[in-house]
Amino acid sequence: MLSTALIVGAIVVVAILIVAAWSHSRRLRSDAQTRSERLHEQFGSEYDRTVAVMGDTPSAERELAARQKRVAGFDIQPLEADESERFTAEWLAMKATFVDDPSAAIHDAEAILGRVMEARGYPTGDFEQRFADVSVDHSTALERYRSAHETSLRDATGEASTEDLRQAVINDHDMFAELIEEPVPSPAVAEVEPAAEEVTVAAQ
């Protein structure tokens, strides 16, 4: 009888351990799914891009979590009213130069964005690090910002058209508007008409 009781007790213990292990595994899967959903919601298309670059989801999520941790250590502050006005004036001045020198305009746009980021509290660095840093809080404009930078690189080798550059400035404006955190005039820049090369400012 004692042997039977021990066997039954052992079976009960094993069953409890199996149920506990299953419950723990299920909780871990649930936590992982929740973490993935939160990261995907926060980073948007940058989540998918990072998965593609890293080659697998766990590696991508570790990278995105590392970005969160890095940016959490920054002292990100909103711009003062005078800073916002000054940067907006710089942006409008950059747009005014587009027709005469589109290449200079796109480089000026990137330079203004760099200064705005620095004023907000983001450290200066290469573009890849800059993309990673701003992806944490500004993922909605990140893809267009990256596209604008790629156009700037193509312009350096003479491979970007005036229309490409015009669209790049518009794309950069999306990030600019997010960073200064207030509405600014239309993002459209001067368009060069193919025939007369006259300026048309399109409002969105």
C-alpha cells in the first residue's frame, strides 16, 4: 500500500510539474507575442525593415530594444518657441533656394534636420546612428527621411533628377514637422516647370 501511495504521489508531482512547465511556457510565449506587438506598433515599417536586415525576428527585436534603451538615456526636450521659429525660418529659406540650386537645397534640408535633432537632445553622429535614434519616437516619418537621404547620396553622383530632389525635400519636411512639434507652412517646394522653368508652390 505504501508503495502504491508513493507511486500515486510521484505521478501527481510529475503532473503538477508538467502543468507548471506548460503554463510557464505559455506565459513566455504570450509575453513574447505582446513584446513583439508593442515593438511593431512603435516602430512600424522600421520593425519589418530591421527583421529583414537582421535576418530573424529575435535579433531584430533585440536591436530595437537596444535602441529604446539608448534613447531612454538621452535628455530629449521640446524646442523653445524661439528655436522653433528660427528653424522654421531656416526651412523656408532653404525652400526658396530650391529652384536656383536643388542640390544645395537637399543638403541644406539635411543640415537643418541635424541641427533640430541636436537642439532636441539627440547626439550628433553618422546617418545610420541618427536613423536608429529617431526611429524610437519618430518611426512614422523615418522611412521618408531615409528615402530623402538616399536621394541625397544619388545626387552626389549625378543620379537624382530635379523631381527626385523636390520629393526628397518634401520627405525631409515630414521629419522636420515631427521634430519641431507644431504645424509649419506647406511642405511643397518650388517645382520647376519643364518648359518655362517657372516656380509653382503647391499647397497640400
